[in-house]
Amino acid sequence: MDPRQQAILSLLALVPPGRVVSYGQLADLAGLPGRARLVGRVLRTQDTSGLPWHRVVAASGRISLPRGSDGWCEQRQRLLQEGVLLKGDRVSMKEHQWRPDLAAILMLMEQ
């Protein structure tokens, strides 16, 4: 796994329950601005079974998987179990977006 992929997955592991990040936000936090599609590719191609992949949504708050698919249903169910409110297939980013500060991220990554 290359360092970019590792950075994305390491930051994904830090997203707390009940919070979501967008693909672009996760890329930015990983030091890869403008690489939202890379985040999507990493989530599709790497083993994320032990990671909170379900906490990554589109910038609009929409679940990006095809509506009604097994993955969409699983992501929606996991988010609901964590107390994330959805309207159809959208999360309120205003209410549920993870907004860590840089110092918090650095501290968490050192643990």
C-alpha cells in the first residue's frame, strides 16, 4: 500500500461514531487536497472491513453507493445505528460532519 492510501485509511480510522466526512474532506485531512476520487478508489479497492467506511459520504451528505444496493442499505443502517439522522439517502452535514482541528488530528495520529 502506498503512503497516500495509508494516510487516507489512517484518517478514516479516526472519524468518530455519529460523525461523517466527505470524500473531499478526507482527502484534504490526509494532505491530498483535490483528491476526492482517490479516496473513493481507496475505499473500493482496499480492505476496509475493520474501518468505519460507512462514515464517508458525498459533499452534499448523500450516500454515494447506488440507492437500494446492499452496500447502500448497509451504510444507511450503520449510520442510523450510530444516531446519524438521514432524510432518504442524505445526512445533514451541518449537524453530523466531523470538524476536527489540526492539533486534534495530529494528537490522534500519534496515539
